Amino acid sequence: MRSKLPVVVIVGRPNVGKSTLFNRLIRQRVAVVDDAPGVTRDRLYAEAQWDGKKFQVVDTGGIVFQETDPLHEQIRVQAQIALEEADVVLFLTEAITGLSPDDRDLADHLRGIKKPVLIVPNKADNAQREQLANDFYALGLGQIWPVSSLSGRGVEDLMDEVAKLLPEATEAADEREEVKLAIIGRPNVGKSSLLNAFAGEKRVIVSDLPGTTRDSIDTQLEYRGEKFRLVDTAGIRRKGKIQGSIEYYMVDRAQKAIDRADCGLVVVDGVEGLTDGDKRVAKLAHDAGKACVLAVNKWDRKEPDDMMRKRTPLKRDFERIIRDELPEIGYAPICFTSATEGFGLEPALNLVLSAVENHSFRLSTGQVNRLIGDAVFRRPYSRKGRMLKIYYATQVSTRPPTFAMFCNDPDLVHFSYQNYLLNQIRASYPMAGTPIRILLRASHGAR
């Protein structure tokens, strides 16, 4: 589903400051900004507001028509998709370097679209640089709007003009809450391919090169009457190896995507098998208390088409490995997918919907007290000569379901007995797909 807000698209050759302007307009640091050209490759969406008018801003990858980057064709395709949905185009150039052949090529391309195009010479930090920007009148696309996206110089005048050109927003009639799903995993497990398969379009760049996605990319869709916001995140690597690099910011964006998600779809490469990197990624979602589903992707390379929908020994073996090596997320359901063949997509979304529903599961205080009381009766617990007494138990929150148990001494309880109590809750109420938290509290007046 596309937003009903008007759309402003930022285009230009690499390293002219598109992402810096994007971040300034939305007043957040969402797009990765780096001096290395070509950092942004996908198209990145966010909402902004100017003079009381709301709109979407789209950041695109740098467009160069003669390029050796193996992804350059896909970058241009992504930019072209953005241009087709644009209401206003900001053609960003660079005042201090002047008019380049790449700028001329892109200007020729933009002449063919029937949308307002504003030439925006960036890095015009002072009056002298603004004078240099006059070279861009030679493109014959009308008035220029020199700005400094870093300092904000000239941005107000530019956006006043943009606000005049934008059509009025048309709000969607149904504004039900979205299911926010973060697609997470180590690099090159097929996250972007899965997102494209879910969306039914080439929404993000897909490549066999690891680390292709560098930002967190939001895509909206509707399934079974539910709205989804899918977030494809940069592949997560161990932080210690990437501090101070572009990849450090990739991991940071991925962590933020998990933080704002309802559920994490942890993507594992079915060909390579479970790795330590997969375990670290799953632990991120678990530690954040999010609902979680595991997707074993690329399964078409493991079994033929006629076997992919069957419960085969190969699938059972893979599930057993996951359960043995990731016991802390034993609650997460497992599905087998193939992004390239479109296999397993609906089952995956069905599991996500169920996990998100269970994430908000709530029991009455009476139900919790009876359940925990019976569990302690069946298996009393003592340590260091002292018997554990749980006087009262209640559910204190959801997302994830969290239970407080008031006892005589929380320090008595070994984690294994806490796991026993947690498993007793799951035995009665499985709550597949969501972690459960238990908080042990000292009861006032307890002996």
C-alpha cells in the first residue's frame, strides 16, 4: 500500500549531499551519511512536514550513467521508480564543483518527466559559493535554489517553494495500527529478496554481494486485511569488527529497526546452515523482547519443488539443530522459504500475525495465581535449607507478556527453577512466537 501523502524525491549523482538533505528535512538521522560516494543505494522513505503540509521524502542512490559499480543499473531502476511516484523532484547538484557531465546526463533524463523539477546546488555555504551555483542555469530547467544541507542555509526558501507545488494530502480511510516487521539477519541471507517477494515488486536492491543494503528500508503492504510495515535492515555483523566504519552505522540502523518493530523475522541461510552470526541476530530480537519468527530461506536449493511443501526429514533435522543451538528462542516458530520461488511467504506472514497477537496476550490475576500455585505444589523448591514461598503472582504487562511473582526471597531462586515456572506457563498457554518475562519480587513482610 502506498501512502496517500504527496511525495518529494531527491535525486542526483553520488556524494552531492542527498542523504544529508533528506535527514535535515525529516529532522532525524535516518539515512547513512558518509564521505564515501554511493553509500545510499536503495530508495529510503520518511515522513516530513513543512508549513503545516505533510509529505513523504524519498532519498535515492546516486545516479551515474557511466558507472562500474555492479549495482549501478539497479540503483537507476530504484531512482526511476521513485520518480514515477513523485509530485516534486529535487535535483541535487554541487555548487563548489560546478556543472558536470553527469549532471547534464541526469538533467536530460529529467526533462522527460512531467513533474516539477527544482535544481538544488548543494554545499552553497556562503555568498561566494552561491555565485558559483549560477552555472546550473545552463541546464535550462528554470530557477535554481542554492542550499547548504549541512548548515541549513537556503533550505527554508527551497521548502517554501516545494510546499506551494505539492498537492494536498489525501488520508487513507482506514488507519488501523500496522504490524511492524523487521527483517533481520546476517549479510547475504536473502533479506532483501524476501522483502521484494512479500511486496511483489523490486522494492529494494537485491544482489549476491554481501552488505548491499545499508539503510533500513520501510515497505508497506496489506495481507489478510492487516497492514504491514516491512523493514529490510542492513546485515548485522559483530560490532567489535566494524566500529567506526559505514557498517557500524548499518548495525546501528538495524538495531533501531528492531527496537521499533513488533516482530523480528530472523532470516537464516538454509544452504549455509545455522552460524554464530545467526545466533547473535536472534539474540538481538530476544533481548529486545520482540515477537520472533525464524525463516530458513533459500530452501529451493536444498529440496526439489515437489518436496518443499512437505514435512521432510531434512526440514526436521534443520529444526532440531535450531532448537538445540538456540534454546533461548525455542518459542519462535520456524518456516521454510524461498524468496526466488515465492515459496513459504504466506505461512511466514501467518506466523508473524500469530506471534504479534501472542505478544499482547494477557491472563487474569486469578488464572496466573492458580497456574503458579499448582506448579509450585507439583514441584516445591528449596535452597540452602530455605523453602521458596510464592505468595502472589500477576501479569504486569504485555509486549512481551511479563509476570511478577512476589515471594519470600528472590535470591533463593536458581534460573533453572525460573525456567520451570516459565515452561509451566507455556504448557497451559503456548504463546508461540513471543518471549515471556518473569520478575521475582520480595513480598513485604515475608519471612
